[in-house]
Amino acid sequence: MSEFKKARQDYESTPIPQELEERVRAGIRQGKANYRRRRWRRIATGVAACFVVLVGTLNLSPTVAAAAAEVPVLGGLFRVMTFISYNASDGGINYVVSVPRLETDGESELVRRVNAVVQEKVDAHMAKARQDWDDYKNAFFATGGTEEEWAGREMDVIVDYEVKSQTDTRVSFVVTLAEGWVASMEERYCYNLDLAENRDITLADLLGENWVERCNEAVRAGIAASVDQEGFSLFFTPEQGGFTTVDETTAFYIREDGVPVLVFPEYSIAAGAAGSPEFPVE
């Protein structure tokens, strides 16, 4: 686990969005509250045995736990664990973190690769969030903000995951990275692994040679169904930069019934109110 004990510092800074109106902030706060409730329901119903571990210098001092939340796959030879889990507040930032780790009883290049990619994304997300908050605070005071106006402002940094499905030979899970403050962002990363063949599962594996046509049809049908009686839809037209076609980079997860569900990033094919659009390919 030594790769998870490295210091989180000296990351790239990222510009932050302009401050939004209070009504937008109120909506974001409600969304964050809903997100916390969903997360704690999942944890409360899970099977977890927690023990304290030491995890590098996170510029924090939370209680960090490694939870052996085992998912029985391949006859117990494969596990999805909550490797790092903690809640902490520091300098106006509230951290709600649950990081997954895959483990097998034998050697697996696939598992090593996925673990490394997930941890890299988590590290970058944590560093970006701290930089965003610092940049926002500096800009706030540089433009005339006062300590009194700043008081009570806070930011949520969220790392979470959900196992969408599992069988004796495969697992599908989604890692969510989110920030919630005067602006909000959420990124979702989908992982679909064939544990028997030690490889990623593709849409072609699930849907056959005509997978592109089947996926495109499902997305277009979903977009058409979203149009209200007045002809309004949150989805952009192709001319506005909206959906045109899927490809090998299109994210998806696998439902318990084996149906792939396409996942698109926020703002990629629709307005922000649509969130991260999903389309099952029945």
C-alpha cells in the first residue's frame, strides 16, 4: 500500500469559475445534502469492518479507516474494498471521502492498472479542489470581500464509488469525484472488468458488431423522450455541440440485469440541469 502513502502536494493549479448568485448556492447546498444522504444510506447497508491506517500527509488530520467491504466475485478471489474512508473539515473544506481498491489473491496487471488510475484521479481531484478553494478565497478578498462576508462559506470535496453489478466473472463500478460550493462539478469514471480474461469489457462485447448503431438509437430515443409539450429539451442539438455518436471512449456501466448504461459528462450534450445524462441500451 506504499503508493497510497505519498504526500498530496505541489499539484497543478486550475482556474475557478466566477461566483454565482445566492439562489444558485442554495440549490447547490440542497444537492450536496441529497448526495450525503445517498452515500450514508449505502454505507449503512454495506458489510464493512473498519480499522485505522496511516495515510501519508494529506494536509489534514482526519481519522482514516480502511474498510474490508468485500464483494464476493470469482469465488472470493476478487474483492472491491473501501480502502480509504474519512470525513474531515479543514480551512472551510469539508471532505467526504471513500476510495475503492481492487484486490485479488493472485497477480493481476488489470487490477494494478485500475488501482493506479483510480488513485491518480483521486489525488488530482483533491489537489485541484484545494487549489480551487485557495484561488476563490484570494479572488474574493482581492475584489473587496470582507472577513464578515467570507465567514460561513464552505466547500464540499467528495470522493465516492458504487458497485453497479457483479457476477462470477466481472464487476462494474463507478467512481464519483465532486466539488460543491458557489460552483459545482461532478466527474464520473466507469470501470467494467472481465476478471476471468483479465481485461476491460467493451460495448462491443455486450452488444455485438452493431453496438454503435444500437447505442446511438438508445441515446436519440432518450433525447426525443425528454422533449416537453412545448418542444423544449435540456439537450443540445448536434449543431449546438450536442450528441452525434458514441465511440470507444463513451463511458458506461453494467446494470445488475446485464444492460449497459451509457454515461455522459455534465454539460457535454445537455444543459447543466440535466446532470450527467444516462441512457440504458436495452
